[in-house]
Amino acid sequence: MIITDSIIMQSETEVAVTHHPIPMCIPEIRGNEWKYVKECFDTNWVSSVGPFVNRFEREIADYLGASYTVAMCNGTAALHIALMVAEVQPEEEVLVPSLTFIAPVNTIKYIGASPVFIDAEPDYKQMDAAKVVDFLDKKCRWLNGGLFNKETSRRIKAIMPVHVHGHPVDMDPILEVAAKYELVVIEDATESLGSKYKRNFTGTLSHIACLSFNGNKIITTGGGGMIITENEEWARKAIYLSNQAKEDSVEYIHNEIGYNYRLTNVQAAIGCAQLQMIDEYIKDKRRIAEYYNEHLSGLQGIDTPGEAKSVFSNFWLYSILVKQNEYKMDNRSLMQKLTEEQIETKLLWHPIHSLPPYEKFQSYEIQVADELYNQALCLPCSVGITEEDQQRVVKSIRRISSS
Ligand SMILES: *Cc1c(COP(=O)(O)O)cnc(C)c1O
């Protein structure tokens, strides 16, 4: 998209009103996408069977060093299936962060189970691993071979960490406590493809994990998702459930309720082309984050995001914290001012534990998630954003604070 500025007028004091819009996060399509999609049309393989589906699954598995991958029509479907193959039962509970996009929480309800909401930690906005351990140790009891929530009497079955904005959750304490209480860990790696925790890719750290290839994710298929696991039986079950639980395709025998969740060959074709670019995209995302960090870090009232020791973040989304007292304005007012200058920004998700469908479920000591929600602002960080546009964002944030 090239829209030229009609008037170039950018000083520290004058507001430039005629600039082109800077979007928050848009896809980058400049590789083999068109060629591969054309191949689908030319060969008539357009639906959920076809060579690109298998190829995309294999290539993601190779990239991550994972054993089994099963493509799905989106990340939410992948999470739904992951909960089913992990045999989370209705009436059981799953620990999930309150500060997340709502999809993983909804999938817990799809299967009739209940979420228990865990706070974020302040440094990287991730599920607070210490609070996960605390909750399980203090608020639950081991009884007849299972861990039960003292307050609700329900069985705790799984933990679902979400690598928010691409930065890995501190997984070791979570994996350790999960092993201690025989819980399943289901990673929501939908935002963190390419990120690493202690040299291992997110998505390969737990029992089963999910990816998304939605339009704004690090790579896209338009819409799409994938399950990753080392468990062959679970992988087979995921294929089965996402394919209408078809036992026999001649006689159409179905012994269970299944779903139509498969990815199409056309989408997988886009995915194969996108995956060829992922290293470049992540390099760009990290360069974008570095630029903002360097040019905003001195600014009073603005906190820039860091990267924990021994992790590698794909910096999928970039968000600052706006400290109202020092910046003289809160994140929402800053968002409004930037919108007036055609700079698109986004708030963090509303913490889920206080949203109407979920407010009656248990939440454990949540404070930080609300604070982050009230301070965070996501800045434009498309892979293709130019340095001039980043400079414009920085200048605007600096000018607004001093006016
Ligand atoms: C994008 C996203 C999903 C869902 O992916 P879709 O492909 O849009 O269904 C799930 N969890 C998180 C944290 C996400 O950001």
C-alpha cells in the first residue's frame, strides 16, 4: 500500500494532519503465495485435502523440531481440539491467564469445563508462574489420585499458558508443578511462532500446543491453525475429531461427535509461502521493537517492553506502558490523539475474569492484569512498516507528551 503524503509538514510543534494512515499490524505478502495458490487452482486441489496441507504440516514440524502437527481451520479450533484430545472433562477446571485474547478461555467453555483465572506478572505481561504454583499448592488438595480445587471442589485438569504478544511464559515452574500434580499443559502459542524459551521453540515445551495463522499473526494463511504434539495417539485423535470423527469413509460410520475443522489446500499453500519468510519477518519485528525501545525509552512516563533472560521473543506485537502521572495522559487519551494523526494503536485485551460471561468464575489474586490493561498501548508494528513511519509514531508520542 503506497499512499503519498499530500503535505509534508512535520515539526515538533505543529501537528501534521495530512499524513497517510499507519495501520497497527497488517500482513506481509511478497513471497511465493501467488505462485502456490495458482498451483492449487491449476491442479484443482482447493479443499481440505491436497499436497500443500501435508507439506505445510511437515514444514512447520521441521521448523519447530516437533514430531506431529495437525492443520486446523483456525487457532480457536486447534485449542478446542487440543482440550478434547487431552481429555479435559466437563466439570473439570483449566488454569488460564486473565490477560489474553479471549479465544483460549472460550474453548474451555466449549467443552463444558471451567476456567480459573490467573494474574499476569508485571515485567513481561505473561501468566504469573509463581501465582500458578501458589494457587495449586495452597488452594487445591490432592485426593484419590487427582488435584481438586478447595473452593469449587472441581478437579483441576490442565494449565493453559498463553505466550502473550510473542514473549514466552516462564514455563519451567509451570511444567514442574504440572508434573507434580499430573496436570496437562496446553500451550497457546498462537502469537509466538518462532519464539524460544531456553533454546526450545514455544509450541514444543508442553504436552500439546496450538498455533494460529490469522491475518495479523507472524505468518498468515488468511485463517488457519495447527496442533503440535509429541503424542502420536493425540495427533491421530486430532485428525479424527477435526474430520467429523469419520471412522469409515466408505460406509460413513461416525462413533463420536466430530467437527469440520480442517485447513484447506489453498490456505496451506499461502502458509508454505509465508513460512519461507518467517526468519526475515522475525528479524523485522525485532528491529521494529529495538527502534521503538531506543527512541522511546528516555521519555518520561513511557515504559518500553523488555525480553526475559534466556528467552527469544518474536516481538509479534509491540506495546508500551503509559504511566498517567508522569506522561500527563493515560493510554486511552494517547490512543485518541494518535488516531487523530492517523496512527492506529490498540489497547491490551480487557482482562477476561471481569467480563460478563466469565465474572462468576474463580480468579486468583488478580491485580497486575488490570494495571497492565489500564496502561498498555500497542503501537504500529507491521513487518513492512518503514523507518519513516516509526519515526512519525515516535515523534507524535514525544510531541503529545510535551504539549
Ligand atoms: C489469535 C489468537 C487465538 C485464536 O486464533 P484464531 O486463528 O484467530 O482462531 C487464540 N489465542 C490467542 C492468544 C490469539 O492471539
